[in-house]
Amino acid sequence: MPVTLADVDYVADLAHLRFSDDERARLVEQLNDILRYVEQLNELDTTHVEPTSHVLNLKNVFRDDTIESSLPHEVALANAPATSRGHFRVPKVL
């Protein structure tokens, strides 16, 4: 389904954009060119291609969980603007 001037006007209105008549015509042409290019993908035979979520065969590239010591209280609270009895002090939110 090709893009029309009405489609460009509709999307431009949603985005609060204003285009001249020349720009609108150029956008219709460019968007249709893009759709024709993408349509070429339908010509590919993908019957034996397994669906993937990633192009590389990566699994769990995270580091191993290791137990490490945490920051001492004094270091964690050192840059806090306000503290009270070993805790961060924050304004009340009701």
C-alpha cells in the first residue's frame, strides 16, 4: 500500500510538523522508495531460516556472580547531603 499525501499530512499533524508542498511531495516519494526497498525482503526464501532474536549466537554474556564485600556505612554515606542515625535522610513525601 503506497504512502499518499494524506498519510504524510496525517503523520506530520501528529508530530506537529509543517511542510511545504515540495517537501510533502518529496516525502511521499522517499517513503515509497523506502517501502519498495523493504518489500524486496519478501522475495527471499526464509523457509529454512530459524527465527532468532540476535544475529550472533551469544548466551549469557554476563559475568559470574561472586560474593564481594559491600561498602562500609561511612563510605556509602560520605556524600549524602543529610544523614540520621546511619541512614540517608530524605524529605517526607506524603
